[in-house]
Amino acid sequence: MSAPGAGRCDVAIVGGGMVGASLALALAGTRLKVTLIEAVVAGSDLQPSFDDRSTALGNGARQILQTLGVWDEIAPAAAPIREIHVSDAGHFGFARLNAAEHELAAFGYVVSNRHLGAVLWRALGRSPQIELRSPARVAAVRIAPEWAQLSVQAEHGDDGPLLARLVVAADGAHSLVKQAAGIESSSSDYRQVALVANVRTDHSARGVAFERFTATGPLALLPLADGAYTVVWTLAPDAAQALRDCDAGEFCRALQRSFGWRAGRMLQVGRRASYPLSLVRAQGVTGERVALIGNAAQALHPVAAQGFNLGLRDAAMLAELIATAADPGAQAVLAQFARQRDADRGGMIMFTDQLVKLFNTRRGAAIAARNLGLLLFDLSQPAKRALSRLSWGFGDSLPRLSRGLPLLR
Ligand SMILES: Cc1cc2nc3c(=O)[nH]c(=O)nc-3n(C[C@H](O)[C@H](O)[C@H](O)COP(=O)(O)OP(=O)(O)OC[C@H]3O[C@@H](n4cnc5c(N)ncnc54)[C@H](O)[C@@H]3O)c2cc1C
């Protein structure tokens, strides 16, 4: 099926959002010929991955980004989370986690997606061995035993076919590559929307993240480097729309009522955006000549802020396995990738999904048990220690990059 005049590479990464760009950067020092294809230029207002949201990076993600050599550029705009306060609105349950008690400088760091995108794409621009095609969209993928053939459409027209030994789907929850590879995927709608905005209060945010479980769903306030907070407010779709469209004063008053006064008086709100929430889960993370990473493999509810952290470990493990492989798309390599990611992926999907269900319940007995659970959690150092280790993932196959080791031995 090899088309005459087709471009060739070892690895074609489809999607240069948070996870695809990270994988490309991880592969920059290897001997692999890598092409990264991204539909929307980083820095554009329409970029769906590097948009107005902010992301909480756990210590595991920080370690990977540090090993990739970009943490020093991210850090000046990252706010450390030194304390986490968890509460249940209208009930007695309350738990507080303090990073210093776990001998950590911070549980994680909050950074704006735009800044993360700018840093990752700048670093890619310094890596001549990675071919960047953006804006360019993969319109079709045909899989054959030896090669996958991608049709790439650039702004000025057809870019011609591209042959790759391995195609990596980093093209998000509605992945075209996943469909082209015939990998089944399930989607279950939480019937909730995350409303996201930055707010300023009369207290500057100083390293405390709040997670409050309300009658409508979880409400998180995460500290930002400029002293404001980013709010992720889970709501029923109609309530989310009303709060997205109302005036700023009304929004601040509604947020104050739901959240209370722990972060001070709500003064200002920035641009609001909403994200319908569902759990999208591919049945498997590989197909012939194809590997899925990030949201293409699994898109999670943001309640535990784990989606990118998990996707980054997908990228780190895949990079490690293909870096020295004679054929990066060989069946044995892909089978090992699937095995190595199984426990972490399954564990994190279940943990997040159960957390959403636990805190969405309206049943009296379940609410009492949940509040008792929070109190017991507050008293239990081992439980807190386990939670503080969450950002390293489930299972015991930690990628080399998460351990601070370079990809190549
Ligand atoms: C409200 C909210 C808050 C969140 N907060 C956190 C958090 O605090 N911590 C955390 O770890 N995670 C968080 N997440 C999850 C995190 O945002 C996702 O896990 C992450 O965006 C996944 O990145 P990705 O690169 O896999 O996919 P995406 O971000 O969906 O990027 C996919 C990319 O592929 C490109 N693309 C798509 N199709 C094509 C094509 N055919 N050709 C070329 N390019 C294509 C798109 O333009 C895009 O750039 C949050 C999610 C939400 C919704």
C-alpha cells in the first residue's frame, strides 16, 4: 500500500495537545524520526488543550517535566499546593492535608494550560529532529501490517500521505485514530458540566487548595501563582449554563453561597467556560501499529485532577518502550505497553469514577458514611500518606522519567 512519494517516519503523533506534545518532547533525544501533527496552533485562542483552564500537576508529573528539561520554565508561573482542605457542604465532614507533614514541599503545582502549552511547544521548536506539522489535521488513517498511512491536510491543502511504523493517538476523547484502528470505546455521561473560571477574592491564595462537595457536585478552588484561584465547579447542565451566562456579580454571589467564606469574599470573575463531563474509556490502548495515550485512551472526570497526570505517564511509558525498539510499532512492543499501563489506568479510572459517585449521592445513610469517612481520613496518617502518593499512579511499573531517569540508559 506504500504510496509513491509518501513521507516516512518511525512515529507519527496525532494531536499536539498536553499529552501528545509531551510525548514528542520525550522522544526528542532518541534516534527515532518523529512527526507531530496538530490541528490547532499552540497559542491560538481556539487551541482546545491549551485553553483558559489550569492544571494541577502532581509531583509525579513535575518529575517527568523536570527530567524532560522544561520544569524550570514552568515553575515561575506555577502555584504550589501546600495544603488541601476537603469539606462537605452543610455536613460535619472535614479533612485537611498538609504537605509538610508528608515531608513534601507541595502536593502539586497549578499551572495555566496556556503557559504549559507555550513551554512545551517552545521546547519542541528547539528540537530539530521532531518534524512539526501545525496547523495540519489527520483526515484518515489506513492500517497495514508493516506501516500505517495517514492523510494529512494542511491549511494550504493536502500534505500528501505519511507512512509511519507507529501511529500514536493523542487526539483526544473523540479520537479519529482510535476509530480508524477499530478500537472499541465506551462513554458514560455523568450528566454534569464543569464550569471553569478564575476568581479573585479579598484573600490572596497562599498555597491552599479547597475541594468542597456540594449538593450539585464537587467544587474546587485551586491557588494560582498571581494570588487568584481557578474554580472548577461541577453542576447540572442547566445550572452551569445559567451561571456561565449571568453577570459577574451574580456569579460571585452564587459561588460565595455554595463555597462559603474559607477563601474570603469573592470579588471578581474572569472568562467562564464549560466542559460536559463523561467517562470515555477505550477497550484497549493498542491496535495494529497504533497506541492510544491521554484522553484518546481515557477521559476522566476532573474531580481528582488526574487526567493529564495519568496521560503523561502513558506518554512516559510509551516513550521508554519505543526509544530503543528496532520497530516501534511491533506487536510485542505494543503488547508490553498495554501490560505496563494496565494497573495504573484501571486503578485511576475506578478511583475517579467511585469518587464522583460517592460525592454525588443524595441518600442520607451514604452522606453520613461519607462524612464519617472524611473525619476518619482526617485522623488517619496512613490514608493521607496513600493519597499524597496518588500522583505517582497505581501499580508498580513507574516510567523511568517519573523516577528522574533519562529515557536512554
Ligand atoms: C475542567 C477540566 C479540568 C481539568 N483539570 C485537570 C487537572 O487539574 N489535572 C489533570 O491532570 N487533568 C485535568 N484535566 C484533564 C486534562 O485536561 C486532560 O487529561 C488533558 O487535556 C488530555 O490531554 P490530551 O493531549 O490527551 O487531549 P486533548 O487535550 O483533548 O488534546 C487533543 C489534541 O489533539 C488535536 N487533534 C484532535 N484531532 C486531531 C486530528 N485529527 N489531527 C490533528 N490534531 C488533532 C486537538 O487539536 C488537541 O490539541 C481537566 C479536564 C477538565 C475538562
